[in-house]
Amino acid sequence: MSVVNYPKLAKELTRYTGDGALAEVYAPDKDQVIVAVLVHLPSIGGASAGDVVVQLDDVEGAPFDTVLYTKTMDAAADAVYLPTRPLPLPKGSKLNISFDNTNALVYGVTVWAQDYRG
């Protein structure tokens, strides 16, 4: 068994919830690292539910924007994005978290982050 050893446990927890289309933007006002993004539904998304997408909106502009994670939710109730290493998110950059949620299920989103210490 291998253990991932982060320097410290994440100190910032941000949560979103709703039952329509998910279009949340995580935009910290300081340099941070992303430790995890979790999306939970009360049951599988169902036919044509759509994809959960986590995308970096980079402060340096569109040429650097990157889709970090995608998961089809038709047969899933959870999407868990765990970067291999904590992902730097410089001040001014954002994480866009989206999901069509065509079946209008109540969702819960959790973003775990910690301050960047270079």
C-alpha cells in the first residue's frame, strides 16, 4: 500500500449545492494548491445526465486554459478529482466546475485547497 503524504492537510473547504445545471467557479484571492474536487449525487446521474468537467481558467489567458478532469455521470453518483500532486492555482486563476445535470438531481460539490507555500 502506498501513502500520499501532503505537507499539511487542506485548510480551506468550499462547498456548493444545487439541483440545476452546475456552473461553479472557484476563484481564491491568493495563491493556492488544489488538493481535491468532489462532486456527489444522491443516485446515479441517469440517461444523458452529462459530464462533470473541472477546467483550469488560467490567469495567463486562454492559451493556458486546460481541462483537468472529465467524468460521465450517466452511471455514476460520484466524481472525484484528485491531482497526483497538489495542483498550483495562482491568484487570478480559477477552477470552473460544470455538469449539465439534465435530470435535476441535487448535487454537492466540495473543493479542498490549501495556501501555496513556495
